[in-house]
Amino acid sequence: MDVQAYFEEWSRLPGETVRMAISTKHKSVRATLERITRGPTSEDSGNASRSFGVPIPGVDVTVPGAEQPTAVGSYAELPLGGAFGPSFALHFWFYASVPGWDDPQTLVAGACGEDETSALAIRKSELLVTVKGQSRALGLGIQPLVWYSAVLSVDTHHDKSEVLVHIKQVKGLPGPAAVRHAGVVFDGAAPRFDKLLLATRAVSRIGSAMDGFNGKIDTPTFFDRAVPAEECAALHAGAGKNARLAWSFAENFRSREIRELTGRAPNGVIRNGAERAVTGRNWTGLEDSFVAAPDEYGAIYFHSDEMLDAGWEYNLSFELPKDLKSGVYAVRLEAGGRADLYPLFVRARNEGADVLFIAPTNTYLAYANDHFAASDMSGIMGHKRVISDDEAFINAHPEFGASCYDRHKDGSPVRYSSRRRPLLNTRPHYPAWITNSYRHFPVDLFFLEWLERLPHSYHVVTDEDVHARGSELLSKYKVVVTGSHPEYWTNKALTALEDYALGGGRILYLGGNGFYWITSIDPDRPWIIEVRRDNSGLRSWDAPIGERTHVHTGEPGGLWRYRGRGPNRLLGVGFATEGFSKGRGYKRAPASYEPRFKAFFDGVNDDAIGKEGYILGGAASDECDRYDLALGSPAQTTVLASATGFGPEYLMVPEDLGTPMPNSDGPNRPDMVRADMVYIPVAGSGEIFSVGSIGFVGAMAWNGFSNSTARLLDNVLAEFVAGTNAARPEAATQP
């Protein structure tokens, strides 16, 4: 991977300017554009040089190459409105997640311009104070995951600087030494400074936190004088007086700005991410949301490995042709004899076509740069794990950020993902070791190849576009087609899809594990998604207690199922099982032979559908959904086919278990571990067809789309585009 890049915006209109930020060690980079018209083959795996479509004339740009460093680590800057020192004091609360690390983690530092002055840090579970580059250990031990109140006071007189640090454990069951203090003396006056830095000793030339802190900091106050020991008790109790400056972390949670309360200094700002709406030092547990108890959420969580925006210069720009058709395109970047493809979604300037394909970009972001390869998932796999060079590259380059399935270095969950960074696993050729084939973006390219083969017109949009435009966008299309894994949907987008169906729209849900996790998009920075998983569902981490509420919308996170809007209610099927061994074919149900479904199954002569496929060898594979009246599947739903007989690698999902029980797997619970294909008529003229499997598209593409699975989908799409309503129950009774 000699070239890395990302788009400023990856959903564009014809005629708009595309800007990319590129980093490479090579002297120049050539950019061309191609329209993607096919899915991946086995020969494409890991081969970035292969073309996936048709070159677009008129886009051929060469720009100088340069390596661009990435800013990593969240921190906050608090300007003081002037220079202060050499005597001063600061009070704040902190909660260190991993205080035992060998490297120092800075809680707070004073800075003047680019120069560091003094700092308080943690190293090897002990507080460390630094003045003018001289560091002294204080002998004050710090425990992990414990709230402390801290006073740092510096008193300079007679060319000496006396530093007092006073701490008190304020949560949990403190030991006999709950209140402790230590003092050290430095030669010379402490230098003056004009701003405070939280969670970093200094800011590097490229904007990274240096000696960054991992944990929470709550409600700092600043004094333009030293604070004697006898005043510390009041500060620990939150009753300090006569502060020069004070900042509020318990308001305007969505903002990166931190309000200064006295009006004597400009407001502060959060850099490189950091998490708000997290429990503070005074959280009581009576409420579990910052919306209900904002004063108990006055903390900010900082991470030394945070990265939401790489911050690179946009060094490539070109204009899309004004007559460009809507679709999925790729910018091909070539340098040093190698090439790579970067997906670009082009919307239609004149909206309205037979079909609208919604690229599940929220899913791409949620999984972006995931580190699953470091996990042992052999228990649910039926093949040997083979890690590709691309996968190894992700694990070797943590500066490109993580996925919403990963944890930060300190063990806390990654709750945000951004598209303004290199998305290493969102490339056409990127292999998936977990399926021994492909997953997500590469798999969704099969839908494009399918649509390219058919006579119907189609346009492409992203999850983000549907979130922004809603039902006004969807209503212009006869049929909406989902991707293979539309797992992450926002409230606005889900409402739009529901309204579309109720308004007579037709939906082809051609994936599995869809509409599962509640997702929000930052209104001010729409390139960022937020996922707070709660403590239910199939997940890689639990939400920290009291922190399931999304900061961007104020809505509870977790499963849509527990908000009364689970996928069964709209699509007829919902998540039932996950496994990565041999997939299964579907067996047609008796209802599928009713005359009203004749057009759907025209030319489908076999009782079995999708016995072969590119994803785990069958149409029902990877993650599958089932029909279930108890979970809200509409009463008028017809089950057309089902897949059962899964191996023991396919397990029931946690939300269906209640109490964990043995043998909750495919061989023993075929009633729960299955995939269902369903049809739902909606009042008016709306219709929904759902297949309930991520692997279904791989069976559709099998043998060059010459198979019963593709024939079935061809028929259903043709019926939906034509709007015949032939499958509706009332149609069967008409003469």
C-alpha cells in the first residue's frame, strides 16, 4: 500500500469537484476514474491493480506526491485570556483508565505558545510533576478506574517554586489514605503560560497529543494564586471559591467547544476527538443519560490513540463530468508502478429511476479498519484463517484509526468512526478472511453487476444521503434495493424507509443482519458516525455503564429491537444467527407455489434455491435473519422459502437466549437458527421482499448470474418495477 488517500466527500453529483487527500513516498501520483460494473473474483483478491469497470474519459490528473503525517490523540486547549504565573493553582477531577503504563500520561500542562512550562502526569501508577523540564515523582499512587479530586498549586518566592499536589479519592470505598498530599521544590521561578492543555504535555508539529492521557477529566478551575493546603478540602468537596477561571463540561455536549464561565477568557476547544456525554465524578446511577442528568456528565474521555480526521491536505482535485451517470465509481491512484482503487458514489442530478440502490456506507464506516484479525474466531469458522497482506497492514498502522468493533489501547470501546481517513478495508479487491471470500463493499459490487445486466434504470445513494434527504429522496424511485449488510441505520433514515413503504414504495431487502444497531451522524461533521451499543445483541464490547445515550441526538443507543423498531417490523425478518462455516440453500415453502407467486418463481424449477455461492458456499450464510411474529413480523407476511440445517458454528444470537443454554446452534435449534425469505404486502400498493442473508448476493452472482437465485431476483425486481401487485392477496381473488 504505497499510496493512502481519502475523500473530502465520497458522495458527489455530476459536475461537482472531488477532493482527495493523498499521502505517498513517491514523487507523483496519477489519478484516473472508472465506473465499477462488476463484482470481485478470486483473481481480484488482494490485487489492487485490476480494473473493476469502464474508464471515464476526461479525468486524468497527475499531482506531486508527498508523505502526510496523521494527528493522533485527543486533548483540549483552554486559553487563559492572558499570561499567568509563576504562582497559580488548578483544581480538577480525573479518572485514569491505565495509570500503570510505563510511558507518562499527562493530565494537565501549562503552555505558552509552543513552549511547555509545567505539567502534572501519571507514570507507572504514580503522579509526576514537571517544571521547566525537570520532573519529580511525588510518591502519590493512582489506582485504575477510580475518581480522584486533584489540586496542583505552585507558589514561587525567593527564586524557588514550591509545588503542592493534594489528591482525594471521591468515589467507591476509599482506604485509610483517601486524602494524600506531597510537595516538591524546584529552583527558579515557574515559567508563565497563557493556556492549559488537558490530556497532553504539548502538541506536536502535526497536531498530535504528546504523552497523551487515557481517561476522564472533569470540571477544571484555575486560580491566579497558590492555594494553601487548608483550602483543598473545600475544593475536593466542589465548594471552592474565588477562582480566576472555570469551565463547564456539563453542557452543549455535542460541541467541541468548552464554555469558560467567568467571561475572562475565550472558550476552550477539544481537538482530535475525545468523548463527551460520559459519566462524571458525581454520577449517582439514578439516571443513565446525560439528557436527564446533565450535571452528572461533566467529564470528557480522552484517548492517546484517538483519530477522527487525519487532517491531511487535500492535494488532488478534479471535476466530475457533467453527464456522468449515477453509480459507484473508483478513483484509481497510481504511483511507483502500483495502483489502488478508492470508491466514490455518484448521485443523479435528475433524480428518479426504476431502482435506487442504497450503498450501506454506515456499515462500511462501522467496520472501517477493523482489527478482527487479532481475534480468535475459529469456533464459528469452518475454514482456516488466512490473513492477507492488506489485513496485516491495518494492524501495523494504528494511526489510521479503528472501527466501532475495536477498543482503544486502554480497553475502552471505540464509539465513533470517520470517513476522513484512509479506509483500508473499503476497497473493491479487499479479501475477508472470515468468509474466505469477500464481505461488505466488495460483495455489494455484485448488486451493481446484477443491475448492469438488467434493463431497469438505476441510481445510487449512500446511507448518509438517505439520512439527509429522507423520504423526499426515496419517493422518486419505484424500487429501493439495500446492500448485503445494512446493519447501521439512523432514526431519520429508518423513518424515511418506513414512510416510503407506507406511501406505496417497494423494497428489496437483499441482505442479512440489517437495521440492527442504532446509529447517529454528527450534524456538524457528517463524516462521523456514532454507535453506542448498550449491553445487548451480538457485540464486541459493552457500553460503559450510564453511557448508552448518543451525544449527537440524545437518543438511547443499542438495538433497534429494544426501541420497538426492530427489523422484523418493517422487513418481516430479523437477525437470528451468525456463523462462518458452510452456507445453506433455501427450500421453497408450500406458499411459494400459490398462483399469486407464479411470476416470482417463473423459470425457478428447483425446490432448492442457492445451494452454491461465492460466500461460504451457499445463499444462506454469514449472518441470517428469520421470520418471527413475536418480534413484530407483520401478520400478512408470507414465508416463501427457508434455510435450515446449519452447522454448529451457527449460533443463536444473545438477545434470543435469555439464559445461556448448551446446544443453542444450527443442528439443535433449527426453529431459531435459520434464514427466511418473505414477501409482505403493505396497505396501498407497497411491497417488501426480504431474503434474510448476507451471503445471498454471492449465490445470485454464482456462475455468471446463471442460476435460480438470480432468476428469482430478476423476476421479483421486474414485478416490483412494473408495479403489477400480482403477488398481493387481493390480486389472487380478482377475476
